[in-house]
Amino acid sequence: MAIICEDDIINAICLSQAYHNNVALEQVEVELGYDEEQYSAEVFLPGKSIMLDAGDMVGALRMWVKEQMHMDPFASRIQLQFNENDGIYATVES
């Protein structure tokens, strides 16, 4: 099992949103949220913000798993997790 830390989750979402919204990576900011077992990310782009749910976050992580971890993103089980010490992180099982 591999772990994706909170910073890398943010990086994955930034990369994905920069690509999908055709903006420079430096123009994307992300704030992760967790409330009563609900994961979310607020993405700030030039002139707008977008709310992502857990499914959207996992979608961004699939690209990260493929490009950065060199694993099959669709054969991997990606789960978001939370604890007080590490914040939000993801586990990846192939």
C-alpha cells in the first residue's frame, strides 16, 4: 500500500485543474476540507472558485498515480483518509 500525503493531494489537484481549465499551474490554489467524513477541495482559479467533492479529488489523484507513482490508476484502489496528525491523505492499493 502506498500513501499520498496532503501536500501531494494538493499538488495533484492543482495539476489537474490547471490542465482542465487551461491556466498556468501558478494560478491555481487549493484548500482541502474535511467535515463529518465528507472530503472536499476548494479550487481558486483566476476569476472563479470551484468546489470539488471526494470523487473529483480521487479523479485528480488517478492522474498523479499514473504520472508520479507509475502505477495503473484504474487498477488501483484510492481512498481518502483523515487523522489529526497527518490531515487528509490517500491510500493507494493495486
